[in-house]
Amino acid sequence: MPNIDTNNLEQSLKQIIANILEVEPDKITPQANFVEDLGMDSMMALEILASIEKKYKLRIPEENLTKITNLSKVIELANKFLSK
Amino acid sequence: MLLKDKVAIVTGGTRGIGRAIVFDLIQNGAKVLFTYLKSDESAGIMLDEIKELKGKAEAIKADVRLYDEARKAVEEAINKFGKIDILVNNAGIIKDKALMMMEPSEWLDVINTNLTGYFNMAKACIVTMMKQKSGVIVNISSIAGVVGMPRQVNYSSAKAGGIGLTKSLAKEVAPYNIRVNAIAPGFIDTDMTKDLKQKDELMKMIPFSRFGKPEEVAKVVTFLASDKSSYITGQVLKVDGGLAI
């Protein structure tokens, strides 16, 4: 399992999400809602999930798609599967 | 080998049209996982026959009316074969009766298998296909869903529903390079049609004056599953000997 420090993880996830949602990384605050504040649709949610899986070589079951709502939830999700 | 190294799931694979589809996909080089509801024995015999053809197949007992079982079948295909390229929604039942005699349970049984089953399987596969940025879904509908058939309000409704599902999903997942099409068979020689009354009368309605063979539907499934149909999506292809012209 790769050893990833928390700050790095947050920055990397922020960058992935910013690219997919096509917004400035600064707008992705921990609590900014992806759908309401940043215009995410369900297809983008899937792209975020797939990109995280690819970058960290994880398998995150699709039932977790509904948890992709804000940065802090995504960090939580990534941490959960990185620690498995 | 139109489907070399492709992985397919076929629901209701041990009988009738489903069985012919499994064999046609295998003969075109696909690896196939097929589901069945009842007979372990028929599934076992089929796997032996496929082995003799040097084909690769798995069978799983699954009730597609239940999402969890549909999901289990899809997981099994991914575990065994690593991906899913093709889903063929085929499992179906009939409970024909005049509406005034039809029990609500007979309505629901047919809707649950023939429509909800299609939804369950499509939902269970779709995220995998979207991540792959490729995939093909072929829904076996029926001419009954296109023109309506007496004594089949349940079946015709479910099959028409399958066409709606096909068109809607085709638009939804086209950006992910996933194609979704339906086939509407007419009268095909299977267990499902063997007890039909007044076959001679029905034959008069068919320009080809005969029932179709399951293999004649299966070949069209292979076409729609292959790259030969790479620009076709959201369509309902009638395979009916001209019945619904």
C-alpha cells in the first residue's frame, strides 16, 4: 500500500476533482457541495471515482458513488479504501 | 470471430432464444456467463456442450427480478473474465390471459421478470461499462411490445417498457461509448410458443409463412454486439419474417 500523507492526498484529490468539474482548485473547499456549488452531474461523479481508483490503484465499489458530495467526504472515502 | 476476447452476460441462457444466443456468441469467440433460474441440470449439460466446442462459459443461478442477484451475476462475470463488454437481457416469461381474467400477481410477475429484470441487469453492469468507456447492451423485446398482442397486456407492456428503457439509456450512455439496442422477435419456435393455439391463423399473418428459428434471432444479437454495428444505438430491430410491416 502506498504511504500517502494527508496533505498530499488532499491536494491530489482536489486537483483530480478540479480537472473533472472544470473549476479552479481553490473553489473546492472541504464543504463546498459538488452538485449545488460546483455543477457536478452523475457522470462526473463516476469520473471522480474512476480517477481515484486509477491514481491509487484501488477498487472502490460503485455503491460509494453517492458519497461523492464534497471534498471532505471524498478524502474520507479515499482514506477508507487506502487503509484496506 | 466477430467477438474475439469479448465478455458477455446472457440472462435466461438455457432455453429458447437465450440458448441460441449463448451458442452464437461462443461460436463468434466471446466468453459467456449465462444465468438461469431453475434447472442446474440443463445449465450443466450446456456447459459441457460449450466445452466440446472449445468455448469458455460460466453459468450462474440467478433470479434477475432481484437486484442483488443480478449484481451477483455481474460480479461473477467480472471475477471470472475481468470485464463486461456485452449484456444481453433475454430472460422472460409469459402468463397470457385476457385482461378481465388476469390476476394482479400475473401482471406483476411478468413485469418484474421482463422489465425490472432488464433494469436490474443494466444497472448492475453500467458503471463497469462506463469506466471502460465501452460496452454494448442488447435487450430482447418482442413484436408484442411494438404492435400489442391480445391476451398479453402484461407481456406487451413489459416489452414496450424494454423499448423505452433501450431508447432512454442509449441517449444517456452514448457519451461513454456504450450502445444500447433492442431486438423485437416475432413468432419464434421455442417452448414459449409451442402451445400457441391457431398456429395456422398466425402463419397467415407472417409474410414468410413460417415461425423464425432461435438462431435467426441470435445472429442479430451477435451483429448488434459486434463492431459491425458501431454506429447503431437506441434502435429496435424487428426479426419477425415481416409480421409487423
